[in-house]
Amino acid sequence: MWQALHRLWNRIAGPKPHLVAFPEIFEHFQALLQDHQRVMELIADLGEKSGGEYIFDRKYLIDTTEAIQTLLLRMVKGLNLVTANRFLDLYPALDRIFIPLGAELRGRLVLSKEMPLVIPLEAAPPDRPELIGGKASHLAVALQNLHLPVPAGFIITTRAYRLFLEHNHLEERIHSQLEAWVAGEHDERQASRQIQYSILAGVVPHEVAGEIKRQAEKGGEDWAVRSSAYGEDGELSFAGLHESLLQVQPRGILKAYKQVLASLYSPEALAYRRQMGMLGEEAAMAVLCQEMIPSQVSGVAHTMDVSGLESDCMVLYASWGLGRTVVEARGPMDRYVVERGHPHHIRVREIARKEQLVRPLPGGGEEEAPVPPEDQSRETLSGTALQTLGRWALTLERYFKRPQEIEWALDQAGKCWILQSRALQIPKPRVPLRQDICETCAQYHLLVQDVGVVAHAGVGAGVVAQVATDAGLEHFPEEAVLVTKYTAPWLARIVPKAAAIVSERGSAAGHLATIAREFRVPTLVGVERATEILPDGMEVTVDTKQRTIYAGRVKELLQYELVQSLAFEDAPEFRLLRRILARIAPLHLIDPQDPNFTADGCTSVHDVIRFIHEKAVEELMDLPRFVKRFKGVRIFTLVSDIPLGLKVLDLGGGIAPEAVGTKLL
């Protein structure tokens, strides 16, 4: 009996940790800090490359990613040496991050069986475009991060697409057709016809069909079934190349789903992917199903005037009924040229004679119908709606750091809805000479020149908003210039709202700088007396490339920066770099007190780094428990006229052997 209880106690208590010398552990801690600094520098270098100032190739991305992985493995090992193996679950966390990263570098998609087949839009992960596609990813950001009104719905994920291909034995058939097309044995239309026929003849797996039915039963009677391919509305637009079906009734969603899948292989989509250098293995289709908005007015907003005539304006197009009238240019439409600055004054108001509209048909589908005579020359948008849409458009542009093309609708009650947001394709105008811009900038008053360290290169303008504590985060205005003394991680929450960041202290390899690069916010650190020079409420323009800050809004410089950036935005290497950074740079683990501050909560490289650093420091600070694990540790309290409360740990040879007690004078 006693022996059985003894064995049970040993199993519960477990083996006692082996006592080791404290200096040895402290060496591991120092090595961990050095690796931390090095990996942050590598991430900073990737972020700097994303600014477009340097040329690089795919090998640079592969080598840097491998170096980051090696350093993180060493850091995980170091943390476990310091903490007696309490964080071994960080190893599978690294696999969850680096296996998809490696696949990204090889042009492949990795979708684990744990990923959902169907997921509600409000619960979809915005940072997983390989699962939910580009269009759904942008709408998830608008809904979850920016809290803009987006029609409710669900996403049939790319994992469901892969399962559909597997269930119908289509992968090999599609692969052989694409190979024959690339080899010139088939033309685009022949390859497309064979692949699309196979998809339309396929059967939706019962587990996918069941999930679709359950989600559809929660919603309305009419649905929009829309493409959300991997890469769509992101780095590549695929505008109009994939199918979108409106006014679909619940019983017709499965058929519409297959039609959208088949459109992934339309002749136009195949040609576009080939032209853009997109590998065949990257093709994957998620499908977005949303409740239809009974649109009174629909339209499109461009956050910049693509004609180039009004560089500081955005343009909104509007017509009665559903949005096809505008997006497919089926007829005349109202056009508003609106200033980007708040309030959004209307510079041009062109009201067209709108004789036809597109409206839903009872029982599904849509039709063209005449506009009532009294509405044909009536203005479609009120001043309030224009202000709302203008504000939302710039919010989306600021978040995505690219000019946006936004589809929107007003329902019968006059409520505005965001239906889609994608990068606006802007014709590349002639780049102004740098000397012309310098001459223009010389007319503005200089506040700061040749001061600070560039954490992210770029130009941003707005009203200064100083933030000293986390209490000020809730009141930080949209598109303001954040000015702060320190680059604390808790500032991460407002980085997406900032036009630029200026800090008196900080490092280009610090956590906040990494987040700023993720959101492409121009950032300058190490600007002494910034909080004195840049008072609250002053409008400024921050040019971090030249380490210069001007009083006022330098419109010419802002336009020049946009034109310059467009020169490299579509290069395949830059597209790949931004996709890699999306898995490396985001920081989700900000608050150590958050229940999700765990190894399982690490979804990016930056999360792992932050977690390791926090837990290593936390371990050293928990002195009572820490001391019990090591032999020969001597701790003294420093006695001083200033009540600092400092503890002194003897690593060996630092304290005279004859010292007695626990206090040092």
C-alpha cells in the first residue's frame, strides 16, 4: 500500500529540476537577447526592402527567412534552458508559421485539415488570404478591424475548393490541361473549356454542402455569390475576370458555387495569371456568399482621380439600383469630384440623365428596367452620404496603404454599405524630377531637418496628436501624425490610423517600428525634442526619406511619393515580399495579461519574438522561484539614499567573499 502511494506521489510531483549554476543560465539569457536583436534587425531589413529603395531577388527572401527561422529556433531553445523546458509548445508554433512561409516562397498553398471548410465573414481571419481569398480578406478587415458596415455572409474557403477537386478527382486532369496549354498543345479556350466542364459536372462534397446549407439558413432569401480567389483584390486585381452571381436563392447557392469555381479557369483569367507570373499551383478559389442589399443607389468610389486632373481629390460614381450599371458601365451615371481633405467639399457635380437601372427579380436573378421619369435627372447622393462615403474611402485607403477602388450601396432606408475594396489601378504618369519637388518643398517652413533614424521610409501628412499614455489611445484621430517620446508596444493599436510616426526615442529594429512597416506608416525615431517642436494640433508633413518635417500639408510631395511608389508595386518580388511580411511582421500579442498571450496564441514571427522576450524577462524577475532552481546564487539588496529597490545578483567574483548578510551599501 505504502509503495503504491509513493509511486503515485512521484508521478504527481515529477522529478525535481536539476540544479545548475546561475552564471550558465545567465549566459543563455544574454545569448537570447543578442539573437532577439539580430532577428529584429533582419525583419527591419525586410521591411526596409518593402519601401522600394533597394533591388533584391527571391534568393534574398529565401536566405533571410531561413536565417530568421534559425535564430528563432535558437531563441526557443534558449528560453527553455532558462525556464527548465516550460515552453516546449513553442516548437509546434514555429512549424505553424514557417511551413506556410516556406510554401509561400515556393509558390504553393498549404491548407491544414484543421482549417474550416465554411466560415462566417465576421469570424474569418483577415490575415489568412490563402484561406478566404483576397476579396473576403479585405471585407473582413473592413468589418472586424475598421468596423465599417459590410453585408453579413459566409465564406466557402479554399480548403473546400481543394476538397472539391479531390472528391471529384480533378487535380490531375486540371494539371494536365494546364501543362498542355503552357506547352502550346492547346489554346487558352480549349484548355479552359475542358477544365470548366469538369468542374461544373462535379459534385460538392456532402460535408461542404451541409455547411453551406446551415449558413444559408441563418440569412436572408437572396444572396450574392462572389469570387474571392487567392490574390484577387490584393496584389493582383482580377477585376471582372471571375464570376459573381447576384440574387441567388438559398437552393441555388451550390450551383452558383460551382459556376464561380469554374470561372477561376476562364480564358481571360488564365491569360491574366500567365501575364502576371502567377504559378499554376497558386490558383485557389474561395467563394464569398453575402446577403443582398436592396440597393436604392449603388456605385464606385476612387480614392484618387485616375485622370490625374485633380490630384488632391477622390471621385465617386453613382446610379440608381444595383451596381452593375456602374461597374459594367451600362449607362450614364452621376459623377462627383470631392476633396480628400475633411470636410470633403464637392469640386465637380455632374448629374447624368439615368434612363435605365438594374433591379432584382422576384424569385432570383435581375433585370433592366426604366427609371421613373421624375428620377431620371434627380441627384443620387445627398451631401451626408457623400461625406460618409468619402470618410470610409480614406479609412480603407489608409489601412491598405494603396489608393482604393470601393464598391458601395445605399439601401432603401438610406444606409451606406461597403461591398468591396481593392487596389485602384492608376496609370503611371511621368515622374516629376526630384529637383522640381525640392524647389517646391523649399517654399514650406522647415521644422526638422537631418534628424532621427528612418524606421520606415515614406511621406505622410496630418494634424499632430501626441500620445503619452495608453489612456490617450481611444481619442487618437484618424490620419493624424503620432508624436511620442517612446516607441512602446502598446502604441501598436493606433498605428493603422496614423499618417506618420515621430518618436524622440526608439530603434528601427524595435517592435513599434516593425508594426509601422507592416502597415507602411512612415516612421522617424530618435528625433530629440519632437514633443516640443511638434505641438498638438499643428498640421505637418513628415518626409522620413529625407528625415525632414515641414509645417503645413505639402501636397506636391505627397503626390510625388505616390507616383514614385507605383513604379515598383507590381513587381513579383515585391508582391512576394509583402506576402512574407504578412506572416512575419504583425504583432498580435501586445498585452502580457491577455489570456491569449500563450505559445498557442503566436500566429506570426513577431508574436514568437515578443512572447520569448517577455517570458525570459518574467522568469528572471521572479526571484524567489528562480533562485530555488540554481545553486550558488547570492542575492543582495542595494542600500542607497535613493530608494531604488535594486537587487544585485552575484554571477561570480563580483562580490567580496567576506561579504555577509543580504545587503550592500
